[in-house]
Amino acid sequence: MSLNRLDELFHAARAMPASEWRDFLTRECRGDQHLSATLLAMLQTEGEAFSWFDEAEDSLRLFWEKALPETLGPYRVLRRLGSGGMGTVYLAEGFGRTLAVKCMRWEGAELLRRFLDERQSLSRLDHPGIARFLDGGRTPAGEPYLVMEYVEGEPLSAWQRSGRIVAERVKLFRAVAEAVEYAHGHQVVHGDLKPNNVLVTASGQPKLLDFGVAKLLDRQEAPGAEARSGPLTPAYAAPEQMAGEPISPLTDVYGLGALLFELLTERRPAGNEQLLPGEADAWLAGIVGRALRTDRAERYQSVSAMLQDLREWEAGRRTLPTA
Amino acid sequence: MRTAPENLTTLLAAFAQGDRSAAEEALPLVYEELRRIARRRRWQWGGQEAPHTTSLVHEVYLHLSAGHSEPWASRAHFFHFASVAMRNVLVDHAKHIQRVKRGGGLQRVELNEQARISEQRSVELLALDEALSTLGAQEPRLLQIVECRFFGGLTVEETAEALAISPASVKRGWDTARAWLFHHLRGGHSDESQSVG
């Protein structure tokens, strides 16, 4: 088969009025019905073909974005999962597993130093309620990235909206608090507890994301405007964090209080707002209130202490009338 | 990539002589360079914008030839060569998306809009690649034109230069190839064993 001939005949026919194509092709193709049929179809759909290719070229350009930058160290980037205040998260694979790679927006020697310091302690965290920290490295542009277990689940913010009873909400919250308690036992503070950092898997297991990341980004050398544009979400950040002070386990106590507040009310706490009458019984409201104290000295002094009060409620010993 | 140009010079020369296997051999070198450049850009752009393929080819060429006082390879040939590399990169990526899908790696993830579009594009791209191979087996010149114009994003003039043919032939061939490929993709018969010439 000669497509040279195809090329010739196609262009010869194109120069003619459409009414003459059939006769021309019948004559030139000398009984080769396949060729004449192909040519006729090509001539008839030419315009369609060109616009199809225009679109194909556009989508090819978009496809490039995903096709080329596909590796980060030993990890192959599959697609972008999302972007947040602190960077972009990609779905990646490496060493036979699917992972989440978080590329941080900020760079600089200080961040890198902290990152290296922190890496060791993060990698020691091994708990079903914590998305595992697996590795870290730097992009070719020098930005640090973190590699974590990829968790399939719905954000707590979505989970809590689907008609859960109070006991169910408290149970899930307890699992979150236990994971934080475990991390504190390993000297790791979360520092950025909020509904979007908790994913609930299909089996109902909550998983905390981004453990220790807030501390990495807790840049004391850059307070003020720049710090506020960072990852902190005002509704969940402890007052001392908003003031630019270093984070501590008590920061997480506050964050847990905010999470519980929202789990019970489905609205974000504003300042050290108390639960409204009718939103929870007095015991639970008391737990939330004590975790959300502005003055650190008045808060629960540990997650364990908070958990103790929570277990009391779960055991049915503290079911007080609605506040 | 310091040592790459020496290697590439030899391989490109062979490629220019019509030895397509030389291109295969040298592809990893260009391939890595394409990735490196695109990756750097992606970080710069936060992944918001897709690089235009033409400028990508240019950038790869400029980078590889930097620091060589003598032209280490013909720019024209390099353009075709890089276009072939791009085709491979894209097809690889499309195959990868299909593998992941089949392998169930993303099975339980609810595919978002973006992922579905990617998946759809990968199917289209693989079909086009296959059709193009069929076309190329019969008419290598049309294949080359499609590689340069479509995958390499080269202009008519750049393609003409790269393939050492006239711009008019490029335009013509590009029209024929598109009409043929479109017809083929729409289920038009393309029985290779059947003589139609």
C-alpha cells in the first residue's frame, strides 16, 4: 500500500468540487474499493478531523503536565491530590505502595535543618490513628517534601455531617485523642489539629495527617504577617500559636477541644466560645470548655487527663442532664 | 548530563542517517533531560500550567548544547529526535495510567474529575499512537510529520527543517495524516494486508 498515493489522491481530490470526488476516485483507484472508500471518508470528514486534532493538541499540552514531572527521588508522581496553605500534595507510588507526597511551599536552610531534626522522631510514630511518616527529601528546586502513608478516607468535616449520634462522635474523637496521646508519649506534637487533618477510613478508623509538620513550619524567625499566612487555621489554632509562641502538647489539647466542639455542634468554635445550652450534656461541654481555655494553665495539662474525663462519660458514669 | 552530548552527537548523527534504532538508544538521555526541565518548571509554576511542548524541545536543545562551541548536533535533527522522545514519554505515561487503573491501585479511590479526564486522555492517546504506528509502517514520512507537529509541537517551518522537506509538503502531509488518522480512529478499515496502492 502506498500512502504516497493516498497523499496524492487526497490532495488532487481536495482541489475538486465535492460532486466530482466519487467519479474521480472510482477512476483513479482502479477498482480498489477500500482505497476509494477510505479517501472518500477522509475527504468528507476532513473538517471534523482537523478540529478533533486541535482539541487533541490542547489536551496533549495538559497531559504533559502530568506526564513529565513524574518522579521525586524514588517516587513516581501519579497525580495531584490537592493544595493547601503549606504546599501541594501528590499521590505517588514507590517501593510497591501508594503514598502521599507533600511538597512544602517554603524553603530555606532553617526549615531544612528542622526537617532533618524532626524526621527521626516522626518516623518513630507507628500508630493506627496516625498516617505514617515514611520519608522525606528535596525537590530539584530545593523544596523539602514529606512522604506519608496515603490514606483513603473522608475528612472529618464530611464525616461529622452524615447524621452520627453523639456516642459515635465521641468514640471517634476518643480514637483521635488516643493517637495524639501516643504521639505526645513520643515527644511529637501535632500543632495543627483540625477537621481537614483527620481522615476517617471506610472501617471507621480516624487517621491523623501531617503530624509534626506544624512544628517544622513554626518559624520563629519570621513572625507577623508571614507567619499568619502559614498553615494555621484561626478557628483551631491555640491562642499562644496565634501569638507566635512555640507549640507544646497543650497546643494539641486546645486543638482537640476545637475538634470536639465541632464534632458536637457541627460549627467552628470562635475564640474560647462555650457550647450553647442544648448542644451537649454538661459533662461533655465541660470537657470542651476546659480544653479550650485561653490560659494554658487552666487547660487539661495532658491529653491523657482529657481522655480520662471522656472515658468516664463513655462508661455512662457521667451522663448529666443537658447543660 | 555533562557527558551526554558526546554520546548524543554520535547517536544523532546515526539518527540523521535514518537509523531509528539510534534514536531508541539515545532516548533515555533526552528523556531524562525532558523530565528534568519539565519538573523544574512544574515546581516553579506550582503545577498550575502545562509547558508548551515547542518551548520544551527548544529548552532541551539549548541545555544540551550549552557550553559546546562547535555545534554538536544539527538543531533540525534534534527537533525531530526530541519529538520522538516526547511521543515515548507521553505514551509511557498513558500506559502507566492504564496499568494503575487495571492494577486496582486507584480502584477504591473515587476518581475525581481531573483523574477521569486524564484517564480518558490516556485512552485516546494510546489509540492515536497505535493508529500512528499503522500509518508509519506504510508511510514513514507521514509518521515523522505527525511526530514533529503533534508530539513535538513543532511549527510547519521547524518540521520542514527537521525533516529536510518543503513547508508545503509538511502542510500537505499533515492534512493527509490527520484525515487518515481521524478516519482510522473512527473505525475506518485499515487492513494492512489489503493492497490499496
